[in-house]
Amino acid sequence: MTSVTSSTPVLTPAGRRDSRAARRAPGRPRTARYALWFVAPFVVLFVGVYVAPICYAIYQSLFRIERDPLGLTPPTEVLDPLFNYAAVLQDAAFVASLGRVLLFGAVQVPLMLGFALALALLIDSASARGKGFFRLASFAPYAVPTVVSALMWSFLYSPTNSPINRLLEPAGITVDFLGADLTLWSVANVVTWGWTGYNMIIIYAALQGIPGEVLEAARLDGASPWRTAWHVKVPLVRPAILLTAVFSIIGSAQLYNEPFVLSSSTGTIGPQYTPLMAAQSSITAANYPYAAAQSVVLALGVAVLSVLFFRLTSRRSS
Amino acid sequence: MSAAAPALADAGARPDGAAPGAPAGGGPRRAVRPRRDTVESTVGSRVLVTGVLVLTSVYFLLPLWWLLVAATKDAGHTFAGSPLWFSHFDLFGNIADLFAYKGGIFALWLGNAGLYSIVGAGVGTLVAAATGYAVAKYEFPGRRTLFAVVLGAVLVPKVLFTLPLFLMFSQVGIVNTYLAVLLPSIVSPFGVYLARIFAASSVPDEVIEAARLDGANEGRIFFRVSLRMMSPALVTIFLFQFVEIWNNFLLPSQVLIDEQLKPVTVGLVSWNALVQSGQIERHMVLVGAFVAVVPLIVAFLSLQRFWRSGLATGAVK
């Protein structure tokens, strides 16, 4: 303890006045040592639960399970680096789940973000009253665990006694929410319901950050509220919109909770409905190397998609 | 993924992304700007805008209202009467049934969820605060790399690694223990990211230097001075992590086997899977879903100011 105390006052009085320069100055080994203590717990845990699983998954995916056709000896694992990856790419159910999630994301993400952006602009507009209430109302679903909101919607979608259909009865409409045609979009609705408010708040906060002078200038130039919204506000909050887009794309790729919960209520959602569900069912089947390969392929897919998205959007802006 | 970094990193550069509740003047607050409300709006546009907003809030709130109403109806009448209005009121009987079912397992699940969320978010917030503080206030080898990795991890969902994590945990033999849920829950790259911003904006270098001159060591400065100055921000980080852990499903459903260890989300879904085969009343699941939502809604409503500033600072500024 004493040694620690004596070694701390490393700054000269001059350094105190110019602390910023002093902090940037290279070669302050003493504080560097303390900093390592501060970051150590995080780094250790991060390596343990982020880095190690990735490495372990990659390692596992390189093995092939060899089963004795007669089942007389326990299965053995044989190194065969490409075996699982080749199998994954030829796995019709897995490829179909990838396609399903791509379709889901391509439709749901733009719809949800358009909705969120419109809401944020409306709440931000001069014409809105009760802003606080509307912000809260759209954000409320975020407080509901996705599993619970999926349970709740599974009741609302119920093929036998859906309350929504009860309300639509007078109009003579019955919707088969969990029928083959609509299931994917019913799942999309659960996701949209849960996350629109979250994205709206992010975009809304960015709108609030637009300097008043900019809007005043637009008004003095005679721009209508609609023009101001589209040509001034939207371009200025573009970074926030891109951020929500990336989060939503990643979210679609890991779609799991909603379809999994709804699968108890309908036969139209199979055990390999999404890539993550497919990997999960490989685990259930005790084919760990294959599950690992599926996880790696999915993670790579997400990475490629994110990079592509950034490339596309940054090219357009430059 | 690199391109997201600027969008995120901009956040740190803006001093007015001050911690919630921090005294105004922590940064060069924008010059008084004309209030948007003073911009004239016609009655027509006001009616149109408000009308659209009312419709959207119906979309967001009506399902929750239905859940509330349905949870108050007695077991035999879940779908009886109007879906949107009370009838056959028996909320307290329902709740009593829920907590009595199978020896009160539901209360245990709620308790587990609380334990995972409070311990995970509590330790996680402290770990994130220390890391964010070090990145903001110290120069050390690997500082930039560490922060770049944290930003990358914000963009890579943990869920993708849940399956490998399970495989690894089963090798180490901690599957089906509290630790299997807690360890991964503690690590929050987003928390580190927020903590760095908050430390940079709410702990002045001068205060740290003054404490050093007074002879305090770095650990003492952190715990006695800096942590206190960051405390409003820490509430935000805690809140986000709490919600994330409370809502988590895949991880606990994967690494836990014992009924006794499950959090409420996993428990409810396991009940729901038994409805089809008639082993449990649908109504029980519905009442359980309702009860599981209440604590979070209350927390959100009462702590609004924290999550709002957190989202604003973390994602935009």
C-alpha cells in the first residue's frame, strides 16, 4: 500500500496545469500499470465468453463425427476440415432458413425503420401534441421481453380464438395469422411491434440534436415542414438511421425467440425455420461439430452483410 | 464493420453527450435555440399529425391492454366477453393460482431472473465502468486496440456465440449452474462503450490530478472520486444490462437443465410448450406472461430519464 501511494504523484505542478498534454505524453509506465488492473477483469471475461467460443467453434467445426453403422462402438471425431462446411452448404433446410431470414430482413427492416423514422419526425414536428406520451407509448413494447411478447402475440394469433379475429368479426374478416402464407409476416409483426419504438428513440434523439439555427434557416428560406423534414432533417440524422439499420440487419440474422415461441402454436414453423434454430436442432441431435459449422457460417454471413451494407451506404454518401 | 466505428466513435467526441443528471454546463451547450414549438403549425396539420400518432399508439398499446384484461378474467373465461374489456374478474385468484402451481415454481423463476439480472448487471456495470474509465483516462499499451475490439463486439451479437459457448461450458463442466448464465451476462461491450463516453465527459482530469496530489492512489481515486462522479451514468448502464439479462432467453435455455435454475422467460416458454398436450392451462401461461412484464414496465416508467439519456448518448451523439 505504501509503495503504491508513494508512486502516484507523478505529475509536476506544470503537468497539472497542462494535464491534457501530460496525459497524452508517452511513457507513463506507472499509470499504465494501474490501467491494466482496471481493464483486466473485462479483458479476461471477454476472452472467456467472446473470443474463446469463436475459436472453439472454428476448431470444433473441423471435425467429422464417425459413427459405427452398427452402433457397437461410441462415435469418434475425425479431423476433416471441409466436411461440415460442405455439408452445411448442401443442407437444403439450412440454406432455406438463410433465404427465409434474408427475405424477412429485406422486407421487415425497411418497413420498421421507415415506420420508426416517420414516427420520430412526427413526434419531433411542431404540429405534435403530447410528445411525451407518444414517445412512451411506442417505447413500451421494448420493456416487454421478446419471449413474452411472442407469447402474447401467439394468443392474439390463435387459430381457434384469436381476439383480433373476434374484433374483425363484424366486418366479416377472418385472418389465418399462422397459416403457411402469413406466418413469416406474423413473425415480422411481432418484431416490428417490439423494436420500432427503440429505433424511433434513437432517431428522435438525433433529431433533437439538430441545431435550431439550421431549422430556422430552412424556415426563413420558405421550406414547408414536409420539405424541411425530407431535405434537411433526414440527411442530418442519416448516421443514426444507418446505425439502426445495422442493428436491425444483425437482429434479423439472429432471429430465434419469436419464431421459436410461435412454433408451439403452429405447424408452419418447423425446427429449422431460421439458421439459429437449425443450429439449435443440430445441438439437440448431438451433432456438435455440425452446429459449430452452422454458427460459423452464420457469423460470417452477418459480417459480410454488415460490410456490404457499409460499403454501399458510404459510397452513396461520398 | 469498420465504417460503423466513426458513427459510434463520434459519440465520444461530443462533450454535450453529458451524463444524465450531470449539471448543465458540462459542455458547451448549444446557444439558446428557437423552440420548435414556436414555428407556426396549422390546425389541419396538427389534427392530421396527432391523428396518425394516436393510431400508432393504439397499435403499440392495445396488445398490452388485451394482456392486462385477459389476465384478470377467470381461468374458464380467458376468451369470454369482449377481448378489450373486463368481465369475470378474478385477477387475484389467478395470481394466487400462478404462484401456487407446482409448489410455487413461478416465484422461484422470478427470483432467478432477478438474481441473474441484478448480480449480472451489478458486476457487469462495475467491470464496464472500470474499463471505460481506464480507456478514457489512462494511456496504456493496447488502449486503441481494446476500444476497437469493444466497438466491433457491440456490432457482433452475443447470441451467435451462444451455441459454441454452450459447447465450451460443457467441456469445462459448468453447464447447469448459476455461473453458466452469469459469466456471459457480465460482459457488456456496449456498457464499456457508454462508460468511456461518460467517464470522458463527467470526470474532469483536474479532479483526478488533484486527488493524486493529495496522495490518493489510483484505485482509491476510482472508487472514491470517479465512480461517484459517474454514478448517474452507471444507473443507465445498469438499467440496460438489467433489461438485456432479464429478457435473455437462448443462453439460459441452452445452458440450464434444472427447473430450479431457470429464469422466468425460459420457464414460461417451457410451460407454453406443454399447452398443446394439455398438461397445463393456457390461461396459466397468459397470467404468467402478464406478471413477468409488470416489473419491467414499472422500472421503465419510473426510470425513464435514465434510459432516454443512455440511448441518446450511446447511439447518436
